[in-house]
Amino acid sequence: MSMHEIPVGELNKYVDPWSLEKEWAIACASDGRETNGLTIAWGGFGILWNKPTVTVYVHKTRYSKHIFDGAKYFSVCFLKAEDRKMLEYFGSVSGRDEDKMAGCGREIVTDAPAPYFADSRAVILCEIMGKSDFDAGSVDEGVRAWYQRDGVHTQYYGKVVRVLVSGQ
């Protein structure tokens, strides 16, 4: 199935970003040496520094963090409903233990700014504009508990450079 580019403002015709918590996606990056992806159920979509942006959150304990730290771009891949097992795989298996990109058995497009799955229903390609760590001391009391044991997430702010959708 081929992908075609659409304007970022038309993404909501193909994907509801507010459904990320239930539908999940996979964020992928390459630092030039390694490529990895991780399941995400959190994200931010909007305007930052006058640019359309996506923010992804990678916990400091995740293997993918060092790859995102060395990457210039990342992708957010929205898969089909029948791909739930793949989403679970990317969320439960660590890149420390196996090459998930090879292990998933899917075609990975590598000639774009960031790697992505060729059979995604939608892909957002982003250039990293900045990153920051959560300040665990400044977050809501209910959120602070997330960070007591293993530390915080890093937020990666990505300027949207291309939005691709499947040729359905």
C-alpha cells in the first residue's frame, strides 16, 4: 500500500489524536547507528514556536531514550486496529533484548527523515526542535507518584515536516 502526503491540517480526517490513549501509536527514531521504536499512549499535538508540532514522551529508563537523544528526527506511526499485537509487542519488549524493528516482520521505510512502517495508516515525520525533562517537583500531586521510583520522562518537541497517509 502506498503512502501520499497531506497537509498537516488534514490529519484529523485520518487520525484522531485525542484517541492516542486508547489506540496507541509507535514513535520511531534513528541515531545513525541504531533504530528503535516504542509504543506511545501519550503525546501532544499543536503549535509551538509558531510551528505545527508533536511532542512525544520517552521515559529515562527506556532503551529508546539514547536513540532519541542522538536523533535529528522521529516519526509517529498510527497503525490499523488489527495491529494491536504489534503495538503491544513494541510496548512490552525492550530494544535492549532484541531488535524490535527486525522482529516485527514489517517493512521499515528508511529513506525518509525518520524510519516508519510502510503499512501505517498515517505517519507524522518530525524534526526535533528541542527536548526537556519533566520537573517532578512541579507536577500535580497525582502525577508526582509516577516519578518517585524511576525518574522522569523527556519531552521531545518535533516540528512536523511531513504527514503521510495510506492510499486506502
